[in-house]
Amino acid sequence: MVHTLKGALALGTALMLATSAMAQDKRVVTWNADYDPIPLAAAEALIADFEAANPEIDIVLTNFDHEAYKNAIRNFLTADAPDLANWYAANRMRPFVEAGLFADISDVWAKNGLNESLASSVLSSTIDGKQYAIPYTYYQWGIYYNRDAYKAAGVDLPAEGGVSWDQFLANCEKFKAAGIDCVTTGSSALWPVAGIFDYVSMRTNGYQFHSDLAAGKISWTSPEVAAVFDNFGKLQPFVTENHAAIDWQDAAALLVQGKAANYVMGNFAVGVFKEGGMTNDNLGFMVFPEITAGVARAEEAPTDTIHLTSGAKNPEDAKTFLAYIASAEAQTKWNGAVGQLPTNKNASVDANDPFLTAGFNALSTATGGIAQFWDRDADAEYAKAGMEGFQQFLVQPDQRQAILDRLEQTRLRIYPQ
Amino acid sequence: MAQASQPVARRWTQRSLAPWLFLAPGLFMFTVYVIWPIIQSVTLSFFDWNGLYNKDGQFTGTFVGMGNYAELMRDPAFETSLWNNLKWLVLYMLALPIGLFIAIFLNQTVTGIRVYKSLFFFPFVISQVVVGLIFAWFYAPNFGLFYLLTESVFGKGTAILADPDLVTYGIIVAGLWPQIAYVMILYLTGLNNVAPDQIEAARLDGAKGWRMLWYVILPQLRPATFIAVIVTVIGALRSFDLVSIMTNGGPFGSSRVLSYYMFEMALGEYGFRMGYGAAIAVVLFAIMMIFISGFIWKMWRDEKER
């Protein structure tokens, strides 16, 4: 059973729907989500399967508009909590956990052996030793490239495992000479620059450094950060000019048109590239090049999660459904329909999709760790200050010292020593 | 007893009661939708709160006293916003002379003048969101008209909205477009009321051109100028929609204004610092109060002179 709602009307209507559903003799589990059409259809299919196996339970999904959801969740968790709610892992769920609005579901993890099967997501689902989330999907980040642009500039195509950092920078020189942007991005919404920064940072100093930096444990004036900005500075001259004024979709157009060669992005961009006319023949994927030799390769893979709310009226059946969502079978089905990666290691991915296969391989061999992305690993306010600094550095590299000093001040304010 | 209740009964005659009855609906709305939110905002500005209630519906904020204000004083983003607001205030005043000029230009009787007037008024009728989008495309790098123009003239295109030094001016120009139209309409109606006999008399005395405008026309337009200044000042201070549509305050926060910064801090994706946002709102309110009390004082004085 699925309802689609938008904006302010959503809450009131959800209330009415919930009461009308109560009248049936099935046990109702309510679930608030923010799906686009394709994920929504996939979720409906999951619900149908679950209800077939558990005929006494009725899952009522209320779907919100994606942007409206971010505000709506803050109201409905307090005012009229559903049993289940979609949100994100790591620091993004922290405010709700600390306000006691998401419930501890460590028992679901323990009972279903999820620490084993969802091993890669244990850290991002855990706060203070307890699990508060069921991760059911993630997607890899990496470099998407246009093979035609490589040919046009006379640059050798990257090999299966990507290229070395020196080779990548040398390629960039060639692209520049050919009038093609080596690395493109559209940072008017800030977060795309965080992807580039995170990779430079993780390849320079490793996963633990990324994690500590995002947690405010590392000084922005430290030599490690200086090394990251040295490398970031090497990339800076090759990034699309005026990226600060364009959206990530506009930059995707540059890649599609062959005006740019590489794009550090998440796998969700593949749909946009393909809508623009690219195919598996000219769109390529590689992992971000190794910078410091010997640093274990870590990857970014932001995870989407479902949570049990503290105000849940039917927590027992909701937990049954959560266990189902965590299962390999459900994750294979949902992610197969949506084109993302399952977090359950026993699930399988569509072998015909080269990007999913590449992503699955990249993540399963990432011995360094799986990062959630700068704006999910760091506290919201700190994340924003950081991203503004990264964007400014890409526009005004000469302001480096001022940027680092300002970030350090912000750090000392948010995390008093 | 009877003596004590008598003055009360006398006070509530129909004449003294009627004004309050007529005022009551307005006062009620004003209290609920203006006074009460102001009190709440000021109260909230002394708290550190992420906008969440816990599951029992209890407020989760903590009292920090003047902490938010102390932080504002040291916040470079707040300083940028304040400066940008000042730029808006000063440059927005350009709408007055330009609007007046266009109004005088259009204040003539030729065939089809109504069509021209409507065309000039058009930008004020369309939504600010549409104005913002039009200008964002106009400035857009790679395909925007302005970018292509500068590219053909200087050989290198200027992407205004990506340039931290130019971005605020770019947005102000977009804001001036509808504001000029607004001021123009105010002056056009004002010009209708200019006494023809005074102009006739001035002409006989040999006044024309600038002197006629300055000494004869403008003094008669004072009520229109007064309103135009008020709407322009308020328009400049609440410049939120254009910033939000065109840049989201970027690049790296260089086009923020106070109202946008408040939104970012209180309701933006990386914000939800309600107390800090409320503190910004209180500062913005204080700045507006300077102008508003000035206007009210002037109106009160004018009323008394009559």
C-alpha cells in the first residue's frame, strides 16, 4: 500500500490515512520515505513480497517529495511518528539519535547476524556502540571519463585499475593543451567539491585521516593537511573554470559533450550521462589514482538507511520488516531495480552493468575503508565550513593560508580543545 | 460599591468602546502574527537548539545567554553578510533617480503610451524567482548572453556569479530591474498630481530643464519620493529570493545577505541552528527598526503639522 504526498499537506493526510488503515484487521506498519519514481516502484515490489510472506502484516508506505522530506522528518518524528523512516547513516542520523527519536535496533542486528552480512556498514550504522540504522543501499564514487575526449586529446585510455597520480596529472597537461577540461565539476551546491577533496585527502593520508579530519580531531595547520592541499593544488589548474556558478548536472553536460574528460562523481550520475547520449562504449569508470604509495585504498560510498522510530506504534512487526530489508534477497532485488549497490555482502549485482560491477569490485577490494562522504562524516556546520573552504581554494588557490586559518578557527570553536 | 463601579460604567461609553472594537481584529492579528513571533525569536536567540523536540515533546535546547551574539561578532560570514546588505542598501537607491527619469520620459501623450508604460512596468509584475532565473541564465558561464558578450569584447568571458568580487553586484542589478519599475509607477502616479498652474507659472518666470525639475516638480513629488525610499530600503533589506535563486549565497558565501544567512543557519540543509538563526534575525530586525522608526517618526510629525 503506497501513498504519494507532497509538502505541507503530507502530515495531515498521513494522519488520516493511518487511522483509516487501522480499521483493517491486519497489523499495520507505517513507513515514511522520500523516493523518486524508480526507487518507489522497487520499494513497492519489496512490500508486495514481504506481505505475501507475512500476510498478517500490512506495510503502509507514505512517500514524500525528496526536498520536503528533509524538513518534514523533523516534524513527523515528534508530532506523529511512523514506525519506520528513511534517513542517512553516520553523522547525519546523530541529531535524531541524540534527541532520542530513532530507536536502538542492536537486537535486530544481533538476531539476524547483520554484523557479519552488513560488515562494511557496521561503523556507519553505529553510535556509541549501538546500531540505529538498517543500511540497504549505497553507491560508489570515482572518476567517470569520456573515452572520446581521451581520443580527441590523444591521451591513452586508462587501464583497468586506473592510472597513477603522476600519469593523471601528465594527462591533464595534454587535455589542457587540447582545450579540454581535465577534471570537471559543478559546485554551486558545494558538495561536489567535497568529493574531490575527500579523494585527494584519503589517497594522501588514508581513511583514518579522513575520518579524524571530519571529526575535528586534526588541525588544519598540520603538515598532513598541508600535504593534502599541495596535491589538491596540483589538480586545481585543471578543474573547469567557473565551476562555482554551475550545477553538477551542467558539468555532466560538459563531460557528455567532450568538453571535459574526467568527472569525480557518484554512480547516480551515470543516468544523467546516459540521458545525455553516452553509452557503455564511450563512458568509462576508474578509481581515483593512488597518490601516496602504500596507503590502503579507501572509497566513498554514501549509505541510505531505514530507521525504527522511538514513537513507533508497532515496533515488533517493524523489526521483522527491517530484518527483511537487510536480507540479501531483498537487497539484490531493490538495488537491481534501482541500479545501486547492496550493502549485504551476500547479495548480488547485475553483471551486465559495467559501472555497478566496477563499483562492487572497487568497494569490496577497498581495504582502507568505506567513507560516507565529507558532509555525512562531518558535523553539518563543520561540513559546510569545510566545503566553502574547498570551493574557495579551487577558485582562489592563493588564499590557501587564509582558508586554512579560518577552518582552524571554526574547528576550535566547534570542537573546543 | 455603587460609587466605585460608577466611573467604570462611565468610561465604557459607546464612543470610547467603538474604536477598540474596530481595532480588535487588527490588534489580535498583529499580536499573534507579529508581536508574538518577535518575542519568540528574541527568546530563541538566547538558546542553542537544533530544532528538535524529543519523543515526549520536550524542548531539547540549552540556554547559552548572549553566546550566539558573541559568536556573531567573531563570525566572518556574518561580517560578509552585513557588508553585502550595505551594498544592497546603497546601490538599491539607484532605483530612485532611474525610476524618476523613466517616469518623466513616459509622462507624455503619444499614441500607444499605455503599451510602453506596461512594458516598462512588466518586470515588477513577474515573480522575483523568474527574474532571478532570467538573470542567472543571462550570466551563465559558457552559454549566457552576458558571458558571450564579454567573451567577444575582451576575449575572455566573465562569469559574474562565479566571481566572489562581482557576484553581489550581479545580483543587485537583477534586483534593480523590477525595483526601478516599481519606483517608476510610484512617480508616474505622482506626476499626475503635479499642479499644472505651478508649472505654467514657473515657465512664465523662465524656469526650464533641471531647474524646473529640482525646484518645481520634485518638491511636489515628495510624497511619492517618501514611499519610494521606504519600499526601496525594505526591498534591499529583505533581498532573499534573488540570492537564493541565483547563487545560494555562493561562491563560498560571498553573496550572502543577512536574511539569507539567517535562513541558511536556521533552516538550510547544513543548518538547523535555530538559536543562531534567531540571533541573526534579531540583528536584522534591529537594523530595520532604525529605518522603520525614522519613517514612523516622520509620518507622525507630518500628521501633527496638519
